[in-house]
Amino acid sequence: MTAISPGCGMRVGYAIGCGSQPVARMCHPGFRGIAVGSSRNHPPSRTLQLCDAASLRYVRPLRAILRKFRVNTSTTRDTATRTRRASLPTPWGMFFRGFLKHPVMVGSVIPSSDRLIASMLAPVDWAKCKVFVEYGPGVGTFCRPILEKMAPDARLIAIDTNPDFIGYLDATILDSRFTAVEGSAADVAQILADLGLDGADYVLSGLPFSTLPSGVGARIATATAQVMQPGGAFLVYQYSPRVRDFIAPHFARIDHRMVWWNVPPAQLYWAWSDKPA
């Protein structure tokens, strides 16, 4: 798709198509601004901008063209800007590929459902959350809802051992509050220190503790308890109740519920830090 950037009093128009071959064009001397989609030479944009009342009569036919090619012209939040490069696979394709390459490190072949995400994040006090850490973010199924809820000055640190997922997140999530780190969750204290952070208010994990290599799950639980800020919580969603054996030695209060509307049904745990403030 070709994008035409806004001009200043010059004759500009709009072209839509594939690559360098536009299939429809509309021009008008007073039509100053429309930038939709992306191309090799233009950054992606979803902002429709009209500068002259005389150009309003071109909006309806333009919208009809955009609908035909399924182009979304709605604006998005600056703090959660996202784009997808043509060379990248779809989120589902990327997730399935990661499962095939590292089955013991990916909890499920299917990304978490919206209902699971909402339930898992419901107890979070977003006003007090300054540092949020996620283990095993995959394709960012949780990252985007977290960023939408976080304060402008908060930080989201996503840690994954799979370089393919880290590359995908770097390419698809453009948010100054977001950092993707290739590494082990067991090294969370060092990772946070390297970023100038002394702890986390919330840590989220979908890692399959029961299938991790021997000793890794215990080290992750210990490291998480060490970086947890007072009043924070370790949020864990699993498909096996065995995860409680890993987190119980470090957290006195653990809340639990099931989310049946997920494939497969998931166990949700909120392990609360009892460190003194």
C-alpha cells in the first residue's frame, strides 16, 4: 500500500494498492492530508487528516475504497503503538512455531484467551504499579493489555529465552515503556539491575513449571520472591496445579481460581508478597 504524507497547500492525493502499483487514485488541489497504511518508503499510519472543508466530499468514496481493502483508519494510542512488518508471521503462526521448537518452554499451543487475561490482571493495582515483569511473553498476548492499563511512567519488562519471540516483540510493540530481554527468568534480579530497577511490583508467568528442566522452576520461584516489592504479587497461570508446590515456600498468601473458558482450562494463582513496607 502506498501512503501520501500531508502537504502544505500543494497538490497531493491518495493512492492505494500493493507495493508500487496503485489501483485507485483520487486527487484534489485542496486535499491536504491523508496517510493510511504503509509501504517501503513510508512509515505506517492510521491517521486520517482533512484540512479543507472542500475536501469533505471525498471522504465517503475514500472510506468505501478503504473498506474494500480492509484498511483500518481509526486512531490508536500513542503509548501503545503497534505495527507488523510484512515479513513477520501472524501471532498464531509465531506462537505455534515457538511451541514446536521449544515445547517444554511454552505452556500451550494456543495463546491465552481474553477471559483468562482479564481474570489474571483483575487484582492488579495499576495506580501503584511502576515495574511489571512478564516471564515467557511469547507473541505479546499479555503485553498489549498490560501496556494499555499501565501508567505513562511505568515499565514493562518481558523476559524470554526464545530469541524468535524477543525479535517478534521488538518488531511489533513500539512503546517506550516496553523492554524485551532475551534471558532466563531465574536471572530476573540481574536483568532488573542491568536496567536500573531494584525490584518489581508484579511478576506474571505462564511458564510451564512442571515441565521445565530439573531445578529451573524452583530457582525461578526463589528469584521472583527476592525481587518482589512489598504488597506486590506473583501472577501465575498454569495448566497443572503442581505450580503451587514451587511458589508456596516463598509466599504465605496464595489466591486461586479456575478459568474454564480457555483452551485448555487454566489454573490461576496470585501469590502475594508479605515483605514489610
